[in-house]
Amino acid sequence: MKTYLLFMTMCLMFLLSTSCDQKTNSNSDQSVTTTSDLKGQSGVVDTESEPHILNIAIGSPDHTTLVAAVLAAGLEDVLTNAGPLTVFAPNNEAFEKLPEGTVENLLKPENKEILANIITFHAAPGSYTGNNIKGVMGIGQATGDKVKVVVKDGVTYVNNAKVLGTVKASNGYVHVIDQVLLPPEN
């Protein structure tokens, strides 16, 4: 289970690192990351296959902060593995809603374990389409915790984060959300 959790966390981190192909937003001083900056499995360039979760994130200008967090937590390879994996991917605006200094603090090397736990809480083993998540009350995350799924007026929410869109990846699904999910305190 710990190996699988680590794998899922790595997948989520890979997703985050892939959205760094674009410049980071003007409110951030983070550098641009490209797939050529990645090592190991996450650094493999495959232009012929359907993109995996990390490729989708790196290719999204709206997920540069998530990619930076995945890289800082060392989880990029997890998001490239076969899966299946479902990732709830907060956009840059979601990270901007956090208290000032939170993201910068979490990106520090001494907070790698805390950051990895938060990122892992955004990943679920299995392949949940946009329609699949509407039909469940909760989804077990890679941390062992669950997220609550609610549909209000035809809109899906995961732990009160609005699902803005869904992207199919070769190794699962990415659901773009408007808030950062925080794991329950144990």
C-alpha cells in the first residue's frame, strides 16, 4: 500500500511538473520547467502516444504552480506510470486563494514530506471519468483518506472544490478544480 501511495503521489507530481512548459503567472517567481528538465521516467519524451497526466499538466498554462509543487515533492514519475489514476488538479487561481506565503513555504525542501502528502491527497487510484465521479459519494485517495463528492445544480464538487473540466490521459483522468484540497489532520 505504501508503494502504491508513493506511486500515486509521484504521478500527481509528474502532472504538476508537466504544466510548467508554459511561463508561470506574473505573481510567481518560479522558473519555467520543460520536459527536458525532468529525469527518470518522467523525462522520457514520447510524441506519438496519448499524453499522460504529467504531460497534460506541463502543457497547461493554468497548472504551473501544481507542476512546481509536484516537482518539489519529488512525485513527477508517479504521474507518468501506467495507472490508472485520477487526479484532482487545482489551477493556479486555486493556489492563489491560499494564505499569502503558503505555497512558497510548502515548496521549501524542509517541507517536502508535508507537500507530498497534500499532493497525494489530490490523487485517487482508478480511472474516474467526469460522469463516474458524479455517481459516488466519496472517492478513496492515495493517502487512504476520502474526498466527498456532491452534485449541486448539475455542477460536481469534490470536498467543496468545483470541478471546472475533465481531461482524459493515457493513464487516467485529470479533473481541474478551483480549490486546493487539504487532507484531514490525523
